[in-house]
Amino acid sequence: MRKPTRHSRLNKGSGGGSTAAKLPAKQRLVLGRRGVDAFDRLPDDLVLSVLAGLAARAACPADLAAAALTCRKFRELAAHPAVLSRVSAAGVAVRAGRWTDAAHRFLRRCAAAGNLHACYFLGMVRFYCIGSRATGAVLLARAAAGGHPAALYALAVVQFNGSGGDKADKDPRAGVKLCTHAAWLGHAPALRELGHCLQDGYGARRDTAAGRHLLLHAAAREHISSRCRYAGCAEADAAASRFMVDWWALAAKPGEDGGGNDDELRLCSQQRCGRRETRRHEFRRCSVCGSAIYCSRACQALDWKRDHRGQCAAAARRGRAEGNAH
């Protein structure tokens, strides 16, 4: 007669069920008698690889935070620079309504780890919202040096407007150089801005045909990006703009402190932009109605197609009527 083995004795029980299946879920995750969590036995480099892959595909900041709650090892290694440097553009896209010291610390750690998306996002927040323009410009420059297209274009807008300084600080040629680099990387707003600069001869020699070609390229790029998402670039640009729009909307509410709201400084009239003047009369005005202002030629062209075409003529007629009345 065959002698029962140890394996068969372990699987044997009342009703035919296994002993492991009867254990509570908490006990099934424990190995040995010392109460060591199963995840603590995993090699650090394996966990780092898993967390880095998750960070690179994060759809929101909460994804990485949820993974960090899994166990003590995940919580410790989620703050490793190898993980924070890989967080996606959506993973650093904190919402303005959820801005806290903890969110600020998270972005600072990601930026310190070399994450270009975090450098760009935090740079835009500091420069335009919080008012820390020096550190914001440094972060934008760091992202631009790493080849981040949205950061290159953001610095170009700063150069075109002389943002953070006075009117004498405008440098159209430097803005065109930055725009050219961003456009070469396929950034649609930079392509549009560069096209208008070439058509107007602003910061570069006038070349109407080349400007028109770039504008057509920008339109095609925007049409394609509406159907398939480019990795990081358009998403990062939209996330920063959404944060700024929401930030100033919250600042306009009674009892809210949005970081030093000043009624004399106006927002770009392109509703999805969110940039705000850093000094009075910094942004360019619509030459027809004079009521709309824009941080860039690209924003002006977009707003003309979306909204301002129908509003401009009515505003101009209204302005003329008021002038005749006086």
C-alpha cells in the first residue's frame, strides 16, 4: 500500500478544501513565523522597475500615491529618484483646487530627480501663479535645456513679452531662436508662433511664404494631435494651462487667496491659456477692438478662430459708438 506523502497530508482536510484557502487574506500574505510581508521579500531593483514603469504610465498623481500605499517597501521606494524621474506629464499634473504643501513637495522632488515634465509644470506655476519668477525661470530653463518642447516655447513667450521685467527686456530674436528649437521638435504652438513671426518680420527676416508653410504645418499637427496624443509634450502644455486657468478662477472667488491677485494685471484672452501679465500692459492688444489681449501671436490666432472673430466686430462697433457719444 502506498504511503501518504507530506504534500497530500497538507492538502487533506475536512470537506476536501485546502488549508491555505481557509486562512484569512492577511495571513496568506505573510511568509514564515516572523510576520514578514510578502512584498518585503522582493528585490529592490525589481520593485523599482515596477514602480518606474507605473510612474511612466501614470494617468494622474494619485496613481503613484496609491501604489505607495501597498506596503512599506513600496512607500519607501516610491520616493526614489529613479522612480520620480520617470513620472509622466499626467502624473505631475496637480490640479489647482488640490494644491497643497504636499503637492508642492512632490513636484520639487520630481524636479530635483531630473523629471523634465515636473520642471516645466512647477516652473510655470511658480512663474505665473505663485510669483516666484526667478526660481520659475530656472526650472523652465532646466526643462528647456533637456529638450522639453513646451518649456522652450514658454521661455520664448517670456522673451517676446519681457515677462518678469520691463518693456526694455523684450528680446524678439532670442524668442525666435527658442521658438525655432521647439518648432523643430514638433510643438504646434511654437510652429504657429514662428509662422506669424516670419510673416510679420518680428525677430526674424520677413519671409511670407515660409511663414505660411509653418502655419499650415501647425494646423496639420494640431489636427493629428486631436486624434492621437503625442507623448508628453501636448499633454504637459495643456496640464499647465489648465492649472493656471483654474488657479486664477479660484483667486477671483470671494474669500480665496490665489497668490496676490491684482485687478490691473489681466489674463490672456485665449481662454485655455491661463498666462497672466507680470506687469501692466505687457500683453499685445487686438488692433481692431482693443479689448482683447494676448500673450502671443499663437494665442491670438487660436482665439480668432474659436471665439474672437464674432466678438471683435461687435466690440469695435460698440467702441466707435461710445467714442461718437463723447
